[in-house]
Amino acid sequence: MERYLVGGALRDEWLGLAVSDRDWVVVGASPEDMVERGYRPVGRDFPVFLDPETHEEHALARTERKSGRGYHGFVFHTGPDVRLEDDLTRRDLTINAIARADDGTVVDPCGGRSDLEDRVLRHVSPAFVEDPVRLLRLARYYARFAPLGFRVADETMALLREMVASGEVDHLVPERVWAETERALMHDEPQLFFYLLRECGALARLFPELDALFGVIQPVRHHPEIDSGVHTLLVLGQAAAASAPLAARYAAVCHDYGKALTPAHVLPGHRGHEAAGVPLADQCSARLGVPKALRDAAALVARWHTHVHRMHELRPATMLELFESIDAFRRPERLDVLIAVCEADVRGRLGFEQRGYDQPLIARAAFAAANAIDARPIAESGLRGPEIGKALHEQRVAAIASAIGRR
């Protein structure tokens, strides 16, 4: 029995990046051998074991054969007869198909180290097209590594387009699409994930609401980039640059979906795109199985983001309506997400990256004043039923007016 460190741990180590997880391949062993040595089986689809001391994953070397459509359409074979090279050559990218023995010996049958040095993302074999998740993973790798100078090999891009044209991408299960998207969104430049999907044609299949924004014009005075799709990904980039949380990054992707529905005779304006975008944001979230908190954030941001932009002109009563509509008094984090996306929205325009934006200060001051009103004295004053809510509303409006100096 021999074990080899494989994949991402080696790749990141050689790139000078932090290594968080280490995965191992075991050659020359059976599942029974692993159990006898104290390893704990955890694999569902193929034999994977946890080291009894380090708890790192050790997978038996395996080969695979396509047996159907999609991510689960594979038959795996493991056994003492499977060679390390057999395991490495069934992997996705050359930079992940490298192994190192405990004595330091490197096994690199696919030229992965050379591609690391040349900063190339290249598929290992034509079998890449058999697993649609690989397309998503490659897009995520591109978002992570393109800032380091990586590019996708031309022949690999051709394979991605083939996967879209053949319909293989249509067999991706929503859970896997969201899992890869969620991880991509938290990279430093998540917009690159969506740009690569669009370049190979997969964006229209997986994120049709976002894809529909490309080619939709906006007023050049406010949007020098003109294109709504380009603007959306600029906004996402700004959200990431500000270290916004996942909810804000996802909401940034969805915030302008309604612009794709603007009638042609209204362009380049987009009056009413806020409300029009809510069903599209909900549709996208439901299709991908996005967690409820993120789903709600995306819909609320789509509906209310221009209210924050208009903080200088809103009446105190309208500000309170905004806070109540997003349930900010019970879920103040929703206001934080809304403001984070609005800040990114303002700066996600060509030439506006350093734009001043004090509307969040007004919004936070107004909300703090309204939130400071204690409902208990009102409830104890003798008022009943709707009268309590009316009095609380009036006091909050008055508090907002006093805090921002506006009636």
C-alpha cells in the first residue's frame, strides 16, 4: 500500500497559496485493508476513508466509465490493480492531476507542472466532456486563478462549447450548480466565473436571467459601460472588492434582472425595473435551490435598491416604508446587505469606481432613529389594537425627520 498527496494541495502549494485541505490517493489497497489499518469509511459513491489521526481524506485509486447522463452517470472501479497513473488521467485538469509520494517523488503524467508554470487551465483528456460539473468547476477555477495570470487553453474552451451544444450541461442538477456558484461568489473576482460561462454559452442555460441582460442598453450619462450585463458584473466585482458577504454578492447578480423586461420603446430608461425584477430573482433562486435567506435578500434588493439611491429626496415616511418592507427592525442585516449592494451599484460603472456616496449614512441614521423608539410605553399608554401601531409609526416618522433634518 502506497499513498500520494494529490490535486489541489500540491497545486496551491506550488503557487504559493495557503493549503486548507490535503487529499490523498492510496494505491495497492482494498477497502478491507483500509479498515484493518484503522481508516474510517465515509465515501458514498466510491471508497473514501478518513485517516484515524489527521482525519484527512484518503481515496482508493480508481478509474471511471461513463454510463449515463450528468454528474451521477459514472461507474467506478477501485482495487489493488488500479495504478496511480490510471487515477490521475481520469481527473479534470492537468494542474489537478499531479501526485507526490511521501518521499518527495512527483508523478505528473499529464504535464500539470508545466501548465502551472505557464498559467494554463487545460483538460486532461476528451473524457472531460462526460461530466458537466467539470465545466462549472473550471469556471470557478478561472475566477480564482485568472488574477494570477491563468487562461483557459483554446482546446479546452472548445470542449466547453461542445458540452453546451451537446446538451450535457442541461443535465446539471441544481444543487451542484448552486454549490459551485456559491464557492465562486466568494472569490476575489467572482464576475470572472460568469464571464467564462457566457463565453462558452453555458450562462444562457444556467443563468438565463443574467444572460438576458447582455445587450440591454442603459443611459450612457449614468452608465458609461452602457450594457446592463456588463454593469451587473461590475457591480458584483465591486461587492467582492468591498468584502461583502455572500448574500450581498448573490443579490448583486440579481439586482437588475428586471431591466431585461424593459420594452424597447422605453430604452435606454428602465422605469419600473425594480418591481419587474423580483419575480425573476425569485425564479432564479427557486431553480437553483438557493437558501431562503439569500433568496429573500436578492428579491428585496431587486425591489428596493433605488430607494437607497434616492435617500436625499425621500420623505421620512417613505424611508420608514422601506425599513418596514424589508423587515429591518427584526432583521437589521437585511439593511446591511441592501446598502452593500447599493454601494457596489453606484461604483460598478466605468469611471465611477471612486464615486462618493453618502446615501448609506442617511439611511443608517434614519434607521437608528426609528429603531430607538421603544414600543413598550406606547403599549402601556392605554392605546389599543391598531392605535398602538399608528402611534409607533408616527413616532418613528418623527424620529427620522428629526435625525435627518427633513420633514
